[in-house]
Amino acid sequence: MRAQRDKAQQESSSAIGWSETLAGEVIALENRLCILQSHELRLKRDMESLTSDLDSYKQQIASLEKD
């Protein structure tokens, strides 16, 4: 009976350790996701700015070609 209890306690401790490890990994992945989403938003803003600049340059070229 005592051996079963000791085994159950050991398995419980092992499961707790495993769950703590997984929780740490989840937190690390969530942090990485936040960083990547931030980079994605910055790149989208940069792309919008560059697209706007390109459109402006195209208009300038078209205007110069008319002259």
C-alpha cells in the first residue's frame, strides 16, 4: 500500500514538473508571437509607406513626361 502511494506521489511530482516545463514553453512561444506580430505590423506600415512613395514617384514621372 505504501509503495503504491509513493509511486503515485512520484508520478504526481513528475506530472507537475512536466506541466511547469510546458507552461514555460507556452510563455516563451507567446512572447515570440508578440514579437513577430509587432514586426509584421511594422513591415506592413513600411510597405504602405513605400507604396505611397512609389505612387508619388509614378505621378511625378507622368507629369514630367507630359512636359
